[in-house]
Amino acid sequence: MDGLTKIYEDGTLAVGELDLTIEDGEFLVLVGPSGCGKSTVLRMIAGLEDISGGEMHIGERLVNDMAPKDRDIAMVFQNYALYPHMTVRDNMAFGLKLRKTPKAEINQRVEEAADILEINDFLDRKPKALSGGQRQRVAMGRAIVREPAAFLMDEPLSNLDAKLRVQMRAELERIHGRLETTTVYVTHDQVEAMTLGDRVAVLRAVSAAKPYNLQQVGPPYELFDNPVNLFVAGFIGSPAMNMVYATLERDGEDLWASFADQRLKVDPYAIERHPGLENHTNEELVMGVRPSSMEAAEIAGADPDRAIHMTVEVDENLGAESYVHTTLDARPVVTPDIEELLADTGQTAESLGDSTEFVARISSDIRVQTGQALEVVVDTAKLYFFDPASGDRVGAKATATAAT
Amino acid sequence: MTATVSEEAAPAPAPAEPKKPKSRVRWRPWLWLAPALFLLSVFLVWPVIRTIWISFHDGSTINPTREFIGVDNYVRMFTDDAAFIHYDLPPWSALFNSALWVVLFTLGVIAFGLLVGVLADKVKYEKTAKAIVFLPLVVSFTAASVVFRLVYSTDPNIGLINAMLGLIGLGPVAFLGEANIVNFAIIGAGIWVWTALAMTILAASYKALPEETHEAASVDGANEWQVFWRVSLPQMKGPIIVVAVTMIINALKAVDLVLIMTTGGPGFSSRIVGFTVYWEIFNNNFAGYGSAVAVVLLIMMAPLMWWQMRQIRAAEAR
């Protein structure tokens, strides 16, 4: 399946200049905050939304003007969109009946799909009599029986409770492993994106400065390890990457990042991953460090060159590990990228106050108490540096084009 | 209704003072219901009983119970009144015509109501289109009947339809003067009047359908017609039944259109049951016979009303 450039307009530009190739059998996740155009892209693939520019191919066929029914795709909707007047069996058989599939084959395929999804027991019930999770399975079943060229899924798990969502996520993975059907999956949940996707495409709303949606596409680890800009870095990963304004200083052979009365020696590997970083000495950059790149000095061994001293304000103990929150005496990082991410969680730049929130993950073997001083050691090979003006990572190639 | 009230009140009383709540259960519901019950009995129950009583008599509008004649009126209706029922062909009699109305009028109103309601949903000038279709409902039936008498006029200078037929070299056709055509002509006018109500109800229910099920069906491989026929329409079953039952009742009790357009003619050929009630009592001055027809009409409608009420109650329970 080849998706090429797609532009969508309804007065405003919703999706701009999107180049994306989806491989046969691939599980591709479109992820981004609400309003980033990810659902619109999916609906364009389905044919439910007109394509106002560019071309889209499924396999070899140009499908720009093709009706949804001729595209050989199946879609799973956020609210399931089951036909309320039909039984589960009829819901699943509907697409096959329209295609005049022989009755025996319809029955066989429905039974098979029901086996996979474990919904045999309520094939003759109406959707109304089912729970959310069961409806979700029926919606999946309706897609599976069609044996389409591709599955399109629009936030299919977002209406389920947390426990069921995790269970269905595993189920989806199992089903995809079994059927190996090309799948395009839309979600705003980056955890879902990371766990399900063979590749993940991070989208954001178009802006005047950046009239394209696609920020970066790649395997989950790639997005996690090598985010191309602040937006991707801040969106992928939970808890989110810490961001702080830092100034690079040269001291002999070494580069040091200093921020809020603290100093970290930048590991040569980090410098290697940011080509041209040396040219930014004595400039203020945005430094990113993931909570998972830190550990308590007591466990990791003291290393004054890589230590951050903090006062424990909140300790979230999860059993195996613990997230320690503190505030650094530095003004919070506010760039267009960050503001957009804040807006998605209902926050504004003002709500951050004038200090920087900082989270470190430490082993829960260390018991900490609120108010206590704590020294954590940072894996400085995993520091990230971003240009505060553009939001791009230092040395990263231009974003959208590099993505494909 | 009374049962529900007392059932709800029953669990409330504390065992400590059983006397007070008991009396509350007994008379309070009736107190609240009294005004409604009073109005219902004066304007509904009593007239019905009185009509049934009159139907066993021979009498005029001045003295409806002049002579008790038992079931003679009913016997006459089903054996000896060609205007009400007759077994020859062509069978233009009130009972047959009413059956024709029930089928054609009801289907016509639903079909046009759906057509306008659903199609208007897809166009830009939706509100204008609906307003135009809605207009007949605010016109009085009398006025509508007069208008249609003109529309059906044989004079091409007055009659719109004959004028159009004249343009293609046909007619003039006496729409209201031919026994074989007159019923269809009046039913047509009836559909024009009532489509508005059907459109309003059906368009609202169409709009309320989840858009996602339509999208799911089109992705599933349905063309627009299949989406409508197999996904939208079945989901509108409830409102369609409500409209159908309402229209069947309207068809049975219709008086005004027939009275003003043809007074049941030519001959008896456009009489229907509702019209017959009016005509026998107020024109022929047969109060007893007309009442007997009214009782038959009531018996025909009762199961429909009972069924519709059950449907509505079931819908509310959902």
C-alpha cells in the first residue's frame, strides 16, 4: 500500500503535504495530540473524506476518487459503529453478504473470526446486549471476516477502561501477528503507539510556519532514542522527557551543560549524536533528559561529573521503581512545540509558573522521603539538545522529509 | 398509572406508624388524578358510552333515542347498506374505500415523508425545502380541500393538472367525477396535507442516526441505496411505526377532505367510514345509524391505538 501526498482542505488546511509509504503487512500507528489530523488521514484512506490534493495509491491502484466500498479496506471505529438492528452474526456477515459471498463461506468465516475473538457465545445477540469490550471485539470481527487489503482503526480502544484496554492491546497484537494484514492505527495514546506499532508516525496540527503534519516516522525505539524535535521528544515517552534551558561550555576537551546551578559533563557519544553541537557553545539550548536515564547515586555510584542534586518533593513509588519529582530553579521551557503539547493536556505556559519541573526515575530499593536531598546520576550519553527557536534537535536533518 | 403511583408510595411508610401512610396510598393518587379524570370522563368516556347507547336506537339528531331497536342498525350496516358495504363489483363502498385509504394513504405519506426528509438532508437549501413541504400542515383542511377541488377541476383554465395534461394533448380528466379515479384523487390530496408531519418526524429520526453506522456500511461495501435500505431504514423502525399508525387512524376517521371535495360522490363512490359517520348523523339525520358506524370505527381503531401505546411505552422503557 502506497500513500503519497495528501492535502485536505475545508477552508483551513487540516492535512498538508503528507508523504507516507505503508509496507504490506505492516502495523503503522498514526499518533499525535487531538486535532493533529490523524483521524482525517485515516478517513481519507478509507474514502470517507475527499482528497483535495496529492495522490493516494493502495497497492498499484490510484484511489483518490474511488468510493469507500471499492477500496477493499475494513475500518474499526472509535464508537464501534455496530448496526444496532442486526445480531452480532449479521453485523459480521453484512460486508460479505453485500459482496454476494456464498452462504456456507460466510458462515465459515464468521465462525472462524468468532473463534479468534472468543465471541462465539453471543453471535445471536444484538449489540445493545453486549458490554463495551464485547462490542469492541465484534467491531474487530466485522473487519476480520472481510479479509481486506488493510485494516483501518480509529482509536478503537479509547472507550474501554484501562484494564480492558491493556488486554485488547495484547489481543490486537496477537491478531495482527496471526493475520499479518496491513494495519493503519490511529491513537492519541503514545503508549499504545509504542507497544503496537511496527512503525509509528508522529503527527501534529499544521501551522503557518510548518504547513505539514508529519513530524517523524520510524520504529518505536527510533522515535524514543532519536526524536527529531522537541515535539516528538516531549510526546513520546512516559513520564515525559525533562526539558530545561542549558548553556554549553567548553572546558578543555570537554563540553559541559550548565543549568540551574548544576553542571553535567556531556558524554562524547551525545556529542556524536548531535553533529555540530560544538558550534553552539555559550549558547542557550534546550536540554532534554529522560527520567529513565537517571538513577540514584547510591545505586549507580557517585560521579560528581554527572550528578544532579535535588530536593525530593514528590515520590511516586510504583513498586519496582520510583519517580522522584523536584523543581529546578530555572525558568520553564516554553516553545511553540511545548505549548502545543501542554494544550493537549489542558495546560498553558502560565500554569507552569517560573520554575522547571524535573522527574527522575530511581530504583525503589532506595527509600526517599519528601524534603530529603537526593543525588542522582545522569547517563549523559543520553542527553538531547534542541534549538530553542525552531524546536529541532541540534544536527537533526530537516524533519518531515527526513522522516520517510 | 394509578398502580404505578401506589406501588411507588408503598415501600416508603415506616413500620412505626402504619396507619398514616396507608391512607395516603389510598386517596392521594386519586386526588392528583381527579382533574384529568374529570375532564376525560366528561369529554371522552361519557360521549363514548352515549354513542354506544344511541347506536341501539332509531332517532334523529334532535331526539336520538326515539325508539330502541336493538342491533338493527348493525345488521343493516353489514347486510342492507350498499353505501357502507356491498359485495358487487366495482366495490366502491365506505368500507372498501377506507381499506384503500389505509393502504395507499399510509404508504404514500410514509414514502413521501421519507423521500423529502432524507433527500432534504443532503442538500444546501434543506431548510427552505422543508419549509415548503411543511406549509400544507398549517393550512386548514377545509382550505386544502377547496384548493384541491380547484386543482382537480376539469376546466384547464382553473385545474392545474388538467392544464398540464392539456399541454401534452391529454384530458381533460374528471378527477372528482369518475368513480374509478375519485378515491385516488382525494387520497392524493390527503397525502399532500399529511406528508409534512411524516417528514418532520422522519427527518428528525434520520438526523439522529449515528453517522458512523453509515460510514461503517459504506466501508463494508454498501452503495448509497444499500446504506439507506439496509442500515438507515431499519434503525428508523420505531418512528415509521408511529407515523404509520397515526396515518392509519387519520385515514379511517377522515371526514373533511371527502365532505368538501365530493360529499362522497359521484354516487357513493368516494364515501369512507369516517365520512359516513358525519353524513348519516348530520346530513341524513340518522343519529342511531351514524352512531352505529362510529362504534364500528372505534372497534376498528382500538387495537391499533392499544398497539401504538404499547410501542411508545416500550420505547420509553428503553
